[in-house]
Amino acid sequence: MARKSSKPGEVNKSAVMRDLLQQNPGISVSDALAALAKRGIKAHPTMYYFNKGKLQGKKARRKQAHRMVANVAATMSSNGAAPAKTSDVVATILKVKHLAAEVGGLKKLKSLVEALGE
């Protein structure tokens, strides 16, 4: 979260930069700094790149999460059982969790695995 300004008339430069980037995502550094200069805000190019990277990072993480969910859904069949071979760790964890729910919980699954090991 952005730091509160200590002076009453001070503006939050990063918040203004984020608003500008959300309104026009394709704006260049020089255009963004010129737009801020028209408002009387002095900013550095590093602030532009930092805020743009933060905004792009959110999108990338959101897309990655959607891909992971789609991958897990694709590897599981309609009844929740998995194909024999998967290399995705998250998918395997979700399958074990689903299996534990079917047998009545992780404790029961653990006791079943121990009984099979004997």
C-alpha cells in the first residue's frame, strides 16, 4: 500500500501513475512523464517502469492461476480419478485430497496407507 503523504497538499505520485497506466496501458515513458508534468507532478522513469511492472505482474499471476486450474481439471476425469501418469505436483496433491475426502478424511487415508504397507 502506498505511503500516506505527510503534507496536506501533496499527491501520491504512484497512485497517479497507476491511474494513468490503467487509462492508457500502451503509453510510453516520455508521454507518461509529460502528462504528469502537465499536472505539476515531477516523476522519474523508474517509477513508470516499477508501476507498469506491478500491474503486468498481477495479470501474469492471474493467468498462471487460471492455467493451473485448467490443467488440473483436464487431468482429472469426471469421477475425480486421475490418469495413471502425471508430472504436475499440484494436480497430484489435489487428487490425494479428493481421495481423502472419498474415504472420510486424511486420518482414515493415512491409516489405510499404513495398513497396506504392513
